Amino acid sequence: MIPRLGLLVCDVIWEPLRGRHGDYPDMFNALLDAAGARFDLVPYATHRGVLPASPQECDAWLISGSRTAVYEPVSWMAPLTACVRSIVGTGAPLVGICFGHQLLASTFGGHTMRSNEGWGLGNIEHQVHRPMPGLAWPSGLLKLHMAHQDQVLTLPPDAQIIASTAHCPQAIFTLGERMLGIQAHPEFTSDFMREMTLEETFDIPPAIRALALESYQNAPDQAPFAHLLTDFLGLR
């Protein structure tokens, strides 16, 4: 039986980038397909009030990124948080990406805010401190695409840091054996990141923009990280 992967979609990719690169479901499909994952993706537009009727509807779960901050008083945040708690109660694997990473931290006792460090943007080097048992975590350094201003400042109790960047100390964490938070965007390709970085609608300081554009000359560790996510989510 093919596993069902629930994607809690918390935003849309903005135009014109969506027309050229697809939306969050397209990006996660492409990322995991390339790793040989077996799954049926079931998206839920949580930012529009669409939530699963039951946390048992899917076998594993992802939470997408969003331009909304987890501390903003939007109407869909509390129902989404309750949904996340109910999913965790089932013991299903759950991965939060960027906003999703911050939501996991905030929901379970951590603290997320706008960072005084400003933008974290580019193909950014992560130092892996603690590979997870049973998964093919790369040792040493890992490069992943990042695009954020908020970050997790305090982890939930009992959370473990897996990897850090110079700009973002809590870049990847686990909480128990079935929850994984990732500040980076493994689903974003280099072409997408390059176009997003050049978008004039984002207030990105010129020096940060220039460094980010230079970083895209090197490929991120997207393929090995996609294999890691596939294994964590149980999609083999």
C-alpha cells in the first residue's frame, strides 16, 4: 500500500515565480520523487482553513513554509496548531520546513521571533552536530537553501539540535524520534532561489543579495537531504 503524505500548506508561492516553478505541492513532489520515494501527496490549504478531518488521514506529514509569521494573529493559526498537536499524538512522522520548523518549536514550548541578525538567505553552510540514528545524515558540513528573517530563538524542552549555521543556531532540530524541524528550504531549487533573490518586492539589503546570488554558483546538498527526508518520513 502506498503511504499517504499529508502536506499542510501554509501559503502559496507568489507570482510570477509560481507560474515558472510551481507551488509547494509541486516542489515537494519533485524533491521526494527524485529520491525514489513512494507516496501519494495529499495537500491541505491550511492558510485557507482547510485541515484534515482526522490526524489518521495520512501516514506521514509535512508543514510548508509561509510568508506569515507564527506569532501573527491570523485566524488559521490556532486551528493549525491544534491539528499539529493531534498529528503528534498519533506518533506519525512530522517534518516542519521553515515556517513549519518555527511552528513546531512554538507549539511545543520554544520561542520564534524576527532575528536581530536580519536575513538568512542563500545556499548556506550547516554544521552537523548530531546525526540522527538510523538515517544517512551527512557528517561535517551540509549546504541547504535558506530564505528567512524569523528564526527559532529558544528550542522546546527536550529538543535536540542537529545542525546550526553561523546565522541560525537552531537550524535543524528534533523533538523525540518522530518530529524534525528544518529552517532551510530543501524543496527550493537554485533557479527558484536565484529568481526569488532578485525579486524587488523583498526588502533585501544589497550586500546580502549579492552574497546570496554568489552562493548559488555551488549546488546545495539537495539530493542527499531528499533521501534523508524520504527515510525519516517512511516513504521507501
